[in-house]
Amino acid sequence: MRALVVVPTYNEVASVEQVVGQSLASDPGLHVLVVDDASPDGTGALADALAGGNGRLHVLHRSRKQGLGSAYRAGFAWGLAHGYEALAEMDADASHDPADLPRLLQALAGADVVVGSRYVPGGAVEDWSRHRLLLSRGGNAYARAVTGLHLADATSGFRAFRPVVLRAIRLQDLRSDGYAFQLETALRAWRLGFRLVEIPIIFTERRQGASKLTKAVVVEAVARVAVWGLTGPRGPAAVHPASVAAPSASS
């Protein structure tokens, strides 16, 4: 399976080389796309240097900081245009273990969306404060209660998609950022009848750089989830015809 992992960056010069290198080493067929929003710390220039002569590493430069959701939309659009058979996303701060990428992609054999989950058996979070953990768990519980989405970790930024899902959810129309983007992509896919599964991962708090979590990101997620809960169904009407869970023509 020809797969691409999209890694958005903004001021991640301290960790991007490690993340890219370990991602490429995890699977000899995997490609990486760094989407850099004109990082003033030189992240984009370092990514270009790493990509020199490496046909599996690609860099997409954007003129200014436009947000995480926008970066993923641009990266996934690039991947779809280049014909990848699976598209994954992960953070650039080394909080996600690149060694888990093969498991994430292999799970697509039986699913349309695979979420690397901190909150299923076998998953965990390391080095978070009690407040941050309660905020994350509470946000996921709130999303489940309001929308009916069954995921334990709908805010996880470590996940993989089949291309048909990204096309079906009309990726280009999404405007959410941060946690809200992760919630919206999962919710749209689920409501359309695609199969979502979770696999356990260990999430480790970043060792370098600054967290991108802000009050505005949290407020956006809370507000958008409320709207989605009021304006959409609490479950799929049917299995999507293109889902791996759909009956085959011969069945």
C-alpha cells in the first residue's frame, strides 16, 4: 500500500528531523509530507535540507501560519492529487511514536479510518498534568454525549484514512482547526457510514518546543461540537457503499 504521512510544522526545528527520520525508517515504502507554515525558527529550511535527494520526503511550504486544520487539508489534498492509497497524520513534536505507523496503516485492511487512541485498553498518556488529562478525557466524553460518536479518543491527532473517506467527507469544505478538526473528520466519516476503529498508542508529552493548545482551540471545539450535535444525526443511516464493512457484490 502506497502511504503518505502528513506532518504539519510550525517552529518544530528541534524535533522534525527525529520525527521524519524515524517515520521513514518505520516502513521502507512510506512517504512523508512536511507542511510548514513559514516557521520563523527555520523548520522549513531544515525539512528542505533533509528532503534533498530523498524521494520519500516532500515539503509543502505555506506563506504564513494558517492553523492545524488548514495544514492537514492542504497536506491531504496534496496526497490525494498524488495518488496515495492511504493517508496518515501525526504531530511533529515526537509525542506520537513513528514506530506505530505500520500498525496504524495495517489496521486499514479492516477499517476506513484508524485512530491511534490513548484511551482504549493498552493506550496511555505519559507526562501530562492531571489538569491536561482531565481536559482531554472530558472533551472526549462531551463529544460522545453530544454527538453519539463512539470513539474513546476522537481528539487524537494520530490516525490514518482511506482516500475514499477524505473525498466523501468533502475535506475542502471543512473549516475547523485543532481538536475540532479531528472531531469533525471522525464525525463526518462515522455519519456517512464508514468504519472507524481504534488501536492503542502511548502518547508522550513533548520534550521540546511549546504546545499549540490555546484557550481559543478549546472554545472552538466545545462550540462546534454543540452545533454538530444539534444539526446532525446521532449515527449513520447505513453502511457506506465504499466502506470495508459494506457487503461485497457477491455476498
